[in-house]
Amino acid sequence: MALETLGWQGLVILVVFGLSLLIATYCTYAERVIAAFLQDRVGPDRAGPYGLAQPLADAVKMFTKEEFFPGGANKALFIFGPCLAMVTALMSSAVIPFGNFLKFGTTVVMLQGIEINVGMLYVFGVVALGVYGIMIGGWASNNKFSLLGAIRAASQNISYELAMGLALIAVLMMSGTLSLREITLQQSVPGEWHFWNIVKQPLGFIIFLVCAFAETNRTPFDLPECETELVGGYHTEYSSMKLGLYLFAEYINVFVASAVMSVLYFGGFNFPFQYELSEWLHTSRGMSVDAAQNIISILGAVGFFLKIFAFIFFFMWVRWTLPRFRYDQLMRLGWTILIPLAIFNILLTGGLIFTGVIPEVKQWWLASGMAVR
Amino acid sequence: MQSLSKRAKVLEKKPMTLAERAYLPAIFQGLSITMRHFFMKKATIRYPEETRPFSPVFRGLHVLKRDEQGRERCTACGLCAVACPAEAITMVAGERKKGEQNLYREEKYAVSYEINMLRCIFCGLCEEACPKAAIYLQADKMAPPRYERDEFIYGKDRLVEPADPDKRSKRGIQLTPEQASSLKVQLQTA
């Protein structure tokens, strides 16, 4: 990789990093406003126009609060817990393709932190690591409520990661690759019967969605921080910005889960009629192939973020609609319903691929990845 | 047990149907309900920018009225202070001097007139007791919150309504258009 390209990719990584933080910041605001709207209220509107400075005010509050260490706590691990949660949450957005590529002369800039051929495995691995942040924090607090919350988080994540992985296998069987970029490109092969994976995998999507809620510890599966039973769950003893990091990590996880679902099932940075639009730009408006491709890439990135925001809204919408599951209900749903359903989905997908209902992927198409032929 | 109202319904615990066990129909029902509320009119009133609509008989902040020539109506008889169940009103009476006829309607007037808004219960008995139609509780104004206790003791500076006919309170005896225009001319010449 040329040094110049490396510099460009570094810039992209910085932008992705900043965007994840910004979106997580404004998720706190969005959560409060959406909660308010769903309850016939208006939400925070005092700080700045429409309350848009509210996250800043919250951050100032978080930073100026007392740093509290509970007696008998393991101090090093107590600090390490939220750090780990935050780091793993931020790491997982590195492989997500936020757009196709931009081409300036000979320089090609991928709108993606880094393209690796095991992208989906990487996301799974890092997200699974995230539960260590909760486990360590809960254990180091020297508090029974924290420990209970941490144990719940661990067992919940293990149970739902199984169903999630099985739902994913059906997608991987169709795509034949783990690379998120290739999975995205496959959902828009021009000239073929093609559409987003949601059409081919509706059952898999529902399983994946439910598991995503459990993985990100969002209501109705927010048992690790279940206020009514466990005070605050794993972050009972946390205060100041260490608590802030936990809350932040949750929102970044929601953002990443939304992005992954958009890539896997909703076509990632593809949008309808992109080929027609690029043809039109190229032939009717006399643009060069590169310029047309750049425009399509930028529009695709915008569309991708719209899909992500729609998912984030859905996460919040569900949170303020459904009550929390009981713990035995949660486990029963995971082990006796979702996992058998996911296995059935794998068999169904295999049968459809075998009988040829789901067509094979055109490998020639993946090599170029251009929107303009 | 015998049913008293005969409206009691006996419920049997049945096993859940497949739709109920699948959760999803109920979830979508719930989501549609919350989405309806998302677009509903919000119940919030953004005080202080917006205020709740007042009833026309609302009893709010007091006002000391002026007459059609811009003179204070109050004659410091003390009936309001006597009528007040919360003992919120105090006043000091004084005799009108020569040349003050354009300031005070009666020969006796209130040199100071204070209402403690922390004591006041806004019952309106002072309004009923007043023989000179001088004190009213406004329907469109409330005693606002303040930081210091002594700021709640309202003196004449905050109670007496302005002489300008356009800025007068909407409660009590109102000026006719002719009176208002002649008073305006009188105020301009003075």
C-alpha cells in the first residue's frame, strides 16, 4: 500500500472515529427527545436551539462529578472496565464500509476504515470482547448488584450470540464471503435479479434484530442494568465520566449494530436506481466515469447513514414501547425459540441455494465494484 | 362470593395461542400505539414562553385601580385588610394635601399599601370588601416566583396600575372610549 493511500485511509479512520463519537453523543439527545415524543412530551429544549447543546451540558456535568471508588473495590480493574467497554465499542466500526470509494486521479480512497476479508468475524469478535468491559466493571465494584448485573450480561450475550451467529451463517452461505464490503456489493449486482438481503432472509433478519437488541443490552433485554431489581446493574457503583463511558459505549454499540444490520440486510451503501443515475450522469451530463462514481459513492454514504439513523430510531422506539423481559423468559426465548428458528433458517437457505431459487453470485462483478460499467 | 355490582367477569387462564407466544403481533401493536403518540399534539406548555390559558374568573396578582381621571381610587379605609383571612394587607393612611386632587380621588388616601404575596391566599375577599372598587385580582397575571422573601411584599409601586388607558388592567371598572381619549389628552398636556 502506498504511503499516500495510507495517509488517506488514516484520515478516513479518524473521520469514522469522530463520527461514531458524535453520533453516540447525539444519541443521548435523540433518546430523550424520542422518549418524550412517544410520551406526548417535548423533551429537552432549554440548552441551545431545540436543546441541541444538551449533550454538551451533560458532558460537563459528567466530567465535574465526583470520582467515586467504592470500598474494597479493585481499583485498577474498576478503571479498566469502562475503558475496555469504550475501546471495543469504538474498534468495531473500523471494518464497516460507510461508502464505496472515491477516486481522484490515481488515488483511490475507500470510505471504510480498513477492508479485511474476515470483516464480519472481526465485528463479532470485538463485540464479544465488549462484554468483558461489563464483566470486569461489575466484578471490580465489590457490590452484589453489580456482580449480578455483570453475570446477567455475560450469560445473556453468550446465549444470544449463538442465535445471532446462526442467523448470520445463512447470509454467509448466500454471499460466500465474510467481507462486509463484498456482502454490500453483492446486494446490487447490475442486470441480475438483485435486491437487498432482507428479501432473501426475512426470518434471519428478525432473529438478527432480536439478538442485536440483546447484544447491545437495550430494552426489552436490558437486564444487566435492570433498575427495578439491581439498582443500576453493572454500573451501580460508577460515577462521573466512568459511568459516562459505559453509557457512551452502549450508544456506540447501538450505532455499530445498526450499521451491521444495514450492511447485512439492507444493502449498505447501495440505493435504488444508482446504476440508472450513474448512466445518466455519464452519458447525458457528460461527466467522466470517475466523477459519476464519486457522486454515487457520496450519495451512497449519505443513504447508508440514513439507514443507520432509521435503525437507531427503531432501537429507541422499541425501548420506549416494550417492558423488560423476565430473566427466565429471556433465556427461554433465546435457547428454545431463536436458536431452533435460526437452524431452520439455515436449512431453508441451503435448500433454496441447492434448488437454485437464490442465484449464484457473479464473481466478475466483485472484482471491480464500480457503479459505472 | 356474591357479586355486588354484577359486572364482575370471571377470567379463565387459558394457554397462550401461537400468536401470543410469538410476541411479534403484540409488539407491532404496541409499536403502532407509540407511533401514534409520536405524532400527537404534545401536552407540554413551555413555561415561561408559553402560559396556560387562564379562566376569566381566575384570581391572580392584585391591582389597585385608577379612576377615569387617572386618580387612585383607594381611600385607605382598611376594609380589605380587615376582610383578609391571611392578614396579608397592611396600609398607612394619609390626608390629601391641597394640589393633590389630581392624584387621589378621595380626601384620605393610602400613603403606603403593601400586600405580602407569600401570605395571600388569593381568595378575593379584599375585592368583595372594597367599597371604592379600588382593588381587583387580575385574571391574566400571577405573582411570579422570586429568590428573596422581601421581594414578595408588593408595594404601591408594583400594585397601582399605570394611568395610561392602554396599559390598564382588564379587571374592574373600565373606561368608556370618550373617557379614555379625554384622559389621554389630559396626560399629554400634563
